[in-house]
Amino acid sequence: MNALDPAPIFEITLRTLAVCAPALLIALVIGLPIGIELGRRRFVGRGFAVSIVNAGMGTPPVVVGLAAALLLWRSGPLGGLGLMYTQIAMVIVQVAIALPFIVAITLASVGALDENWELQIRTLGIPTRWRLWLLLREIRLGLAAAVIAALGGILSEVGAVLMVGGNLEGETRVFTTSILMHTQMGEYETASALAILLLGLTLLLSALLTVVQQGGRS
């Protein structure tokens, strides 16, 4: 691939977004309810659950990739699904990487609310179906931070994605795996061009989320 050839670069950009976007969405759908419940409620074993979440943020992504590979490999428990070296496998790994960030930052945001917040909402007679919406509005700055953290984690990941995706041209090749491949081949011009584009994409998405976050603050 020529560093100045836009077609392969455009394809890699679209594929990167096609993997990261559903992974982030799934992590939000799963992580938000968990984070809200951990932040609102006190129950036996909550401390252990929070510790697991915090440990998840510090787990090396390559370990996540190895665990996913062992599960999805032909001889693994889920090998019959034939997901190894597919975009679905890459999404699964990225969900596992993003999920702890979503849960941890959400529960911290909920926990930072005034202890009487929920009591005040009930006192005002606000219907139950609107309480969740009001809660999300209250913690929207934290949610934006969670999305930024999760997005940064999955956009920059290479080891775990490479282990389950395989960097197959036209199928699973994304920015990070492509940069690694071209660097190993000594094609530094191409690798540098891709790295600059990845950095630009990351900065652009983070800037958009920051605008949303700061707009919510005002």
C-alpha cells in the first residue's frame, strides 16, 4: 500500500470505525445499567464487584485477547461458532476492553451525586419512567468522560485485536494492526501516514465528545 494512495487508507478507516462503533455502543448498553446500579445501591458483595471492575481497567488488553482467542479457537468452547479472525471477534474483544471504563466511571459519577438526590426526585412526584432520564442528565459529564476513555482504549489497541482478528487484508485489517505490519516491514512512511491519520481520528472524536461534555457543563 502506497502511503499516498487514499483508497486503502479510506477502507481501513471505515473498517476501524465499523469495529469500534458497535463495540462502544454494546459496552454502553451493558455497562451503563451495571454502573448505575453499583453507584446507587449498597449490597453484600458490592465491594468485591467494584474491585473486579477496577481490576478490569488495569488488565493488559493482550490478556483479554488471549482469553478471547482461547474461547474462540477451533478447539475452544466457542470454536464451533467460527468467529476467529472475523470482525465479530474483534468487536467482542473491544467490548471487553471498553466495558470496565464505562462501568467504573458511571458508578463514580452516580456515587458523586448528593445522597438525597433520589429522595428529592421521589418527593417531587416525578414518574419512575422519567427518573432514569433525569439521572442520565445529572451524570452526563461523567458519561462523556467514560465514552472518551473507552473510545481511546479501543482505538489504540493492537495486541488483542491482532490475536483474534489476524490483520487479514480486506477483512480485519484496521489502523493499529496495519501500522504494526508496515513498521515490521520497514515501510515507515506508510506506517507514519497511518499513525498520523489514527491520531487525527482519535483527536477529532475526542474533541467532539469534549464539546458535548463542556456544553453539558454550561
